[in-house]
Amino acid sequence: MAKWAPCKRRVFIRKLAGLGFSPPEPGGRHFCMRYGTHTLAIPSNAEYSVPQLKALLKEVEHMIVRKISLQEWQSLD
């Protein structure tokens, strides 16, 4: 069975674009990506740990109003 794995920042941004988020834009201390009227701050570290990735995806799920399964996340590109 597949498990959650750390994710590089570049890959995370590409997968969010696959979900319909706008390209990253500067916004103070962090870059941010927009989905409709919602804004997601993108942390600057090069790789996101599993707990950090899950926390970010929880915010994303709230914005897009649906769950993202592990299989869907791995298939995004």
C-alpha cells in the first residue's frame, strides 16, 4: 500500500496548478497561490515533510471543498 512521502516545493506547486490554482506570485514573506477568492501561502523551504504536506493539503481541501486522496495526489502532474 502506498504511503505519503515528502514533497519537493517545485512538485507541490505543479500539483496545485493541476488542481486549478494560479501560478505562484510574491506576497510578503512567502509566495502565494490563488484559487478563486482563496489564497494559500507557499512555504519557502525546498522540501515539505509529511506532516507539513498534510497540513497544507488540509488547507487546500478546505479551499476546493473536497477531499484529496493519496491516489489522486500521486496522480496529479
